Amino acid sequence: MVAVIEREGALLLECRADSNRWGLVGGIVEMDESLLGALQREVMEETGLIITDYSLFGTFSDPSRRIQYGEDLVLRILTLVYRVEIEDFGAMRISDESTELRFFPRAELAALDIVETHRHVVDAYLTGAQIVLE
């Protein structure tokens, strides 16, 4: 799951420490978590920010969305994307998973090197489309 976090018309992305590429804030849902609990935890862990409100931006479930780990493990990716409101941006900080957090204006997003699993979400964000089911 990932969070669309905006401030003054710009989108928050993190430069991932594992690839030095840009991505949205987010991660996996643990077995004992609700979707909201996972969203709150991931945003807090990766940015230090507290969510005050959220709404579903879209679900991305195209069967071609896959990640391969080594030679034997291929996983299909289902991504739930939430647009979130933040309590106070003054608490923002990076985590061990990233090297930088930065707000990008819309005009700069298309040219960024964004991880494959988030590129289609950013493209939907740029077109203004809400994806209910893909």
C-alpha cells in the first residue's frame, strides 16, 4: 500500500536507499494489521508524519505487475493507494529506508526515475484519474 501525500500542490516522494530511485511512501500490510493500521504505520515509519484523514485513491491490480526475487520467487503486486492528509509537516524526517524526502511539483514528476511499482500510480496522479479497479 502507498500514500499520496501532497503539500501546496506538490507530491511527496522518497529516494529509496535500496535503489537510489524515487518512490511513494508505503509498504506491506502485516498479517495482524488492518489496512488503516498499515497505512498509519508505514507513513510514520518512513516520514515521521501522522495521518489525520485518508481516502482511497485507487487499487492497482493488473496481472502484469510482478516482482522477481532471485531465480525462483515471483510475486504479483496488488497496490492500494490512499490520498492522505497530514497533521503537521514539521515532524517530517527520513528513515533508514530512504536517503531523502522531497516534494515535487507536478511538472517535474514525469521526468523522475521512479520505481516500476510506483510509476503507474504517479502517472494516474498526473492525469487526475482515480483508479477504482485496474
